[in-house]
Amino acid sequence: MARRSFAAPLLLALAAAAPAAEPDRALRERVDAAIERGVEHLRDRRRSLGGVGSESSYPLGVESLAFYTLRVCGVPADDAFGGWLEAQARTAVAEAPHTYTVSLALLGLLLSDRERHAARIEEAITRIEAGQLKQEDAGAWGYLLPLGRTTGRTGRTGETIRAAHWPAPPDWWDNSNSQVAVLALRSAVDFGFRVEPAVIRRAAEHFLSVQRADGGFAYDDEGHRTRSYVAMTAGVGGSLVMCRDLLGDDASDRELRRRIDRALGRGRSWLGRRLSFPSPDSPWPYYAAYAVERYGHYAGVERFGKVDWYVEGASWLVDAQREDGGWDTRSLLPRARPRGGRDDRRFVTTSSVSDCCFALLFLKRSSFVHTRVSDEVLVLLRSVDPQARPDELDALEKRIVAAGDHAIPQLVKGLYLPVGAARALAATCLRTLTGEDHGYRESADEADRRRAREAWVRWLLSRPSPVDAPPTAGERR
């Protein structure tokens, strides 16, 4: 039986709240120009991708990241360079040994064509689910995935690129791989693919178990980066929000959701005290910025503490962009080189494909592009009180219906909300906007409601012209 299912309890789980506040016009224009230059820089760096000349020891890792980034930035599917990267991503799903690589390939394939790549997408989901550690470190991921594992791949000159890292012991994990795995699985759910609910619950339990006493998150709890820092705190925070939104409504899930909310509150407080751009505590500031973008979007917050994360982050990135369209980490990576018996402090100048991708994913608001929804409707639905008066529901219905066809995808998602009054309101608004009901009745039993939700999802995904949100800053049609 095919894994793909529109009946999964997690299907079309809640999107985030509204994106961060729009920058002013001058900054928006600079962001648009920076994105365009960054995309051209990626094209110019094709020689750095693949084969022996690849800048990464992760087979197909940078290629998969570049593929996802270009899709987010609106590079069309028939673009020659994008087509080449798409082929690398398809290969990565079957052959690449690493969690990061397979997860990034999955993200790109989802945005490229979920129907054409359905088999590869299913394979990626299966590998990521199977790679989750289920022992004492319940719910974490490490670098290596089972199935299709390779020890290296041969480049153009016949040399071999060895796979980074060693075969991991069963209890080996890190929060960096874990957060990108959750992002990939959450995105698959948003695109209509089934992910095992137990995988999401185990991931949430893992993240909760490793929150540090100060409220932040570290890379791991035994290795060389055991203190809290921005990239991990933002990355894990975003992952916890993604897990929370995919939970069901039974007693255990409600309790898990409450625990997640408490952890998120502590994490936001930590981040609000320490966030700045560039991140002061990481040699990978663009990676950290991308983690902040995900957390800000999925949590639906414009600020962490006093920091308007998008405006301040975008201002830094457009100022830091090189003339060639890349981003320079020169001032952030000191290297000690012994010379003449003394420490000669030097600085390493880099302009990597990965840095460029992370910067573009932030500027483009990749999480919002990925969900492709106007989130106001879900915010309104989530605000519904189970004891709301009829006049209050009527007022909400008028506001939602006034949004027109842009509300339809969010209303279909609203049929999966845990609060019955919110589901009923979503169904009412859908009937008003479309003239359809697909048999959905809130008073019906769960099996009938599930079948009706399936019908709504099939109807939505079969529409010849999907309803998208208005474009965000820098987004081109």
C-alpha cells in the first residue's frame, strides 16, 4: 500500500502565524536586489558543486541546499542549472548517507513538483523516519541515515570523496541534524504526505529533554558544544513549534503541547536577551540567521525581546553582501597559525555556497514561501473560544469570508484544528466561499469527518490554479 495518504491525523497541520513586519520600502528594494545578486552568485559557483571540486565532504549536500534555495527564490523548474541540481537531489535521496543531505533534498523536491517526485519524496520520508534514534535519546537524529548508505562517491577524476563522519553508535545524536529532519518532515506534512505521528512525538520529547537550565539549547550534551547558543536555541525552538502544531487532541498530546509551550517561553526569553545580527556566539552566522527565520515564522513572532528579527537581520545581510553577490565570513572566523614559535592570529576569508544559501533563505523568508499561505485566517480560527457566542462567531465569519479565495487553503487546514467550534466555523466559511461542503458535518462521528476532510484536501490539491498568498518582500511571480 502506498505511503501517501491524505487521511493522516497530522495532515495539513497548522501553518504559522503572520510573517514578520514588512521592512520599509528602501530596505525592501535592497532585499530584492540582494536576492537577485545572490541567485546569480549561486549560478556562478556551479563549478564548486559536485565531483572532486565540491566544497563539501557531504556527498550531494551543498547541491541539495542550493537546489532548495533556488526553488525558494523562484527559479523556474525548467531552468538548466536548477534542472541539474534537481537531478542531484533525486540521487541524494537514494544514495546520500547524511540526514542533512536527504532532508534538504526532500525540501527541494517538495517545492519542485510533489506529484512527479512522489516516489522519491516517500523514500526520503522513510529514510528520515528510520534514521530517528529511538533508544535513550528518544527522538533525535545523528549524521548518518540507514538505507542507501554509501561510503563515498567517485568524482570526475576518479578520486573518492569520503563520506563525512564515522558510523554513529546507536545513542549518538545532535540537535543540528535533528532540527533539519523535523523541518523536512513538517514540510512533507504541509504538502500532503503522511508522517508517522510517533516520530513527531519522539522528536518533541527529545528536544524537551535536552533544554538547558538557562532556557537555551546546545548542539549536544556530551560533545564540544554543550553550552546554549543562538543557532541551536532558535533552531530547536522552531522545531518544537513544528512538532506542537502537528500533535493531535488526545490527553497525552494536550499535555505534551503544554510542556512544549512552557519550554518555548523559556527559550524565547533566552533568545530575546542574546539575539543580534550577526550572531555573536557562532562562527556560522548565516546558518544561525536561517534558524532564527524558521523560529520567527513558525512561532508567529515579529520580535525576540526588542529585536525585530527580520528587519535587523535583513539590514545586516544586505550590508554584508559582497560585490560578487556572495557573503563574506572573513571577520568571524579567526584561525591561529604558529609562525616563529608564536601565535599569528589570521582571519579566514570565505564565500561559500552554503553561506550564500542560508543568507538567501533568510532574506526570502523561506518558511513563508514554503507554506505559501496567508496566515491571518488560521490566526482567527485558532482564536475561537469553545464557548464563543453566536454573534462572536458571526463576526469572525464575516472577517474570514472577506478575505475571499485566499482564505480557502487555510480554511481546509482549519478542519484539522483541535477545537470543534473552530472546525465548524471553517466548514461554514468554506461552504460560503465555494458552495461545496464535501459532506463535512461537525456533528458527525470522527470517521465521517475524516472522510470529508480527505475529500476537501483532494479537491484543494486538484485545483488547476492553487490559491497562493500575496507575495512577500522579494518574492517574484
